[in-house]
Amino acid sequence: MRGLTSDGVGTASSGERRSPDTPAVTDRHRGRRPARRRPLPLVGDLPAFRADRLGFLTRLARDHGDVAAFRVGPYRVWQLAHPDDIAGVLGAGARGFRKGPVLQRARLVLGEGLLTAEGATHSRHRRLLQHAFHPRRVAGYAPVMVAQAERAAAGWVPGQAVDVHAEAVRTTLTVAGATLLGTDVESDVAAIDGAIADLLSAYKLAFVPFGWRLHRLPVGPMRRLQRGRATLHRLVGRMIAERRASGEDAGDLLSALVLQDGADALSDDEIRDEALTLLLAGHETTANALTFAFHLMAADPAVDASVHAEIDEVLGGRAPESTDVGRLARCRGLIAEALRLYPPSWAMGRQAVEDHAVGDHLVAKGDLVLAPQWVVHRDPRWWPDPQRCDPDRWADPVAGRPRWTFFPFGGGVRRCIGEGFAWTEGVLALAAIARSWRLRALPERPLVLDPLLTLRPRDGLWMVPARRVPGG
């Protein structure tokens, strides 16, 4: 198979596709030089990438192998689709890279929160926030997670279509606000979701030459970006001011950040950045995973039946509790399949801060690297029958697969701090809703994917709920 370089010259092969049982070959990065391509001036492959982001990355791996370079706007971009190469960027070699341009530009909104911070700032903030995600504390959040999921579904009318994604967003935002910030954000959900839509509208400028230098201009996507940022800063600023004025320690993360003192204390701006990051990142992954899990159930009657059977057997008609997370193996497997087939982070970007070798290739300082979960999570070398949803494949989570074949939460020093929170909420919310409801697809409103900063369903996911009883 061929490789492809950013100047349109095909280079070294990244290796043949092989089964997981086939040992890696030493010449995986060698190959012949195919004919020259002609990327467009200034924008390179940007039009093709923007027209079909997921298809573009899939075709790149199919046609050119595990290492392929292309140009997007001013950047040379390397797609690495083999777990060994991904490990060299996100794992052992992580210090040779920084966040990619999309998350660098996200500082315009998120400031120096965990998602965007680098180096010593990231390490310091992570240390201060870690206790909020200790397993015992996450288990204590379980009653709120279950109650909010049940409350959302309680308003459904049998036979009347609902936007499952919108319901999931409302649920997970409310949970994040209550558990992490000690704040009731339910009345603010519409404003927050609208602000997120405004922010996502500016995603398209991430790779446009000089596009993000226009962020001060009140036009088009930049105007919406400014509006979304102002909305979110106003909401989070209000939360912080109220907590500081009360002086009350509510036992949540926001209290700990506001009331701390000493050399490690965060400034008001730093507290705002972290609170905003946790509110947004703390709900997005779980909302999307829940949405796609229900989509997968509706698409396969066997999966639907097996998940409902497990819920009935484990819960016996009662609401789920924190201790059930480990017992609901098939529910967890379904969430894992949703994260595998529809990863919230569909391609993880990094920018090289020093030269980095990938076989015979040189990723030069300043080049971008994409580790595409969308491609790797569906690679038949690691996943038998990869397009099929099979919750039971997770009975053995490793199953001989290399470490970096499944990384919805990243890994290494930047592994998502809220991974345990997301797994717990995903499993409990799925069980809480599915024990009382069965959802079927709405053929006239099929799933359409929208790969922006995260992978979301475009215009929501509309489904029709039907009541069920245990065993039904």
C-alpha cells in the first residue's frame, strides 16, 4: 500500500493490512513512490476534507496505509492509523507534541482549562481537580445520575417522537452542574446548548489560512463565537460569584476551587476556565454515547433484547445503583460499542514541537498529526466484523488487541480525567431509561453524523418511545 505526502508525492508504505495475529513487519513504513498529486494552492486538501471529514480519513487509510500526509490550509497533516505509531505520539512521545490547532483556538472560549492547558499549568490544575473524580466520589454521584435520567424520560409520551440527543444533553448537563459545580443549571440548558452551537459554528475556520485571526470581527461565525463565549462566561461567572458570596462549602468541586487558599489557589479566571471546561466536557461524551447507544439498540433487535434482558435480570424492576455498574456488563459493552463506532473525539490532533520520526517518515516541527479514532476503531485488523455492534465483544476488553486500538478518552498524560465519571453515568443512565422504555427508529429522520469538535448527530436523533415492563 502507498503512503502520501503533503506536497502530493506518494512515499513510503505504512504496511499492509493484516490480522491482529500477524506479527508487525520491520518494513511497515517502506514502499514505492506513486504519481504526483496536485493539491490546491493555499487550501490544499481542505475542500475534500471539509466535504466529508470521516470519509476523507477512511479513504486516506484505505488507499495509502497507516502513515499518510496531506495538506489542510497552512498545515501539513500526518494521519497515523496504526496503534504503534499512535503510541509514539499520545503515549511515550507525548512531550514532543502539543494540542492541535482546533483545541489551541478553543482557548478563546475555554481559556486555560484542563482540555486546553499545556505543561506545568495542565499538571497543576489536574492535581487540584483529581479528587473530584475519585471512584468513591463518583459512586456518590450515582443517585443524581439516575434521578436525572429517570426525570428526563418521565416526560415522554408513548408513540410521540422525541429527540433523544436533546434529552441526553439536558440530562448530562444537569448532572454535571449538580455533581461537579453544585449548581442547578436546568433552567440554563437551552442557553448553554445554544452557546455550544454558536461555538461549533466556528469550527470550520480552524484550518482556514488566517481564519482564526478574524476572531475579533463581529461577522459570520466569529460573531456567533463571541456570542457563545459571552453566554457561557456570564453563566459560569454567576455561579462563581454566588458561591464566593455565600462562602458555603457545598462539598462539590466548585466550592473547593473557590474557597481554597495558599500558593496553589486558582485565580477567578482560572476557576472560570476549569468550571466551564468541566461543565462542557463533563456532559458531551456521555450525551453522545447515550444517544448512539440507543441508536444501536434500535438498529439491531438482538442487541435490544439482550440489553433489556440483562437490565431485567440485574435490577429486577428497581432503579439502578452505583453497585450495579459492574454487574451490567452488557450495558457497559453497549456504551463501549457506541464509543467505538461513534467516538466523540473522532480524530485526535497534535502539533509537533520537535521533529518526530515515524519509520522512514519525518514529522517536522510544526506539522500536525491526526490519530483517527474513527478509522482505528473500525479497523478489521483489530475488530472482527468491525461494523457490527456486539456488546459481548467486551467480555474480554483486551482480546489480544494492542493498547491504542481503542482510545475514546485519549491516553497517556492527557487521558481524560472524567473517564470514570463518563462510564458510570453512561451505564446507569442507559439502564435507568431502558428498564422502562424501548426506543425505535424514525425512518423519516435517519441518523446523520456531524463531525465537528465532537461527533454529534446532526439535527438530533429522533426516536419513538414505547413503555415496557420488566421481561417485556
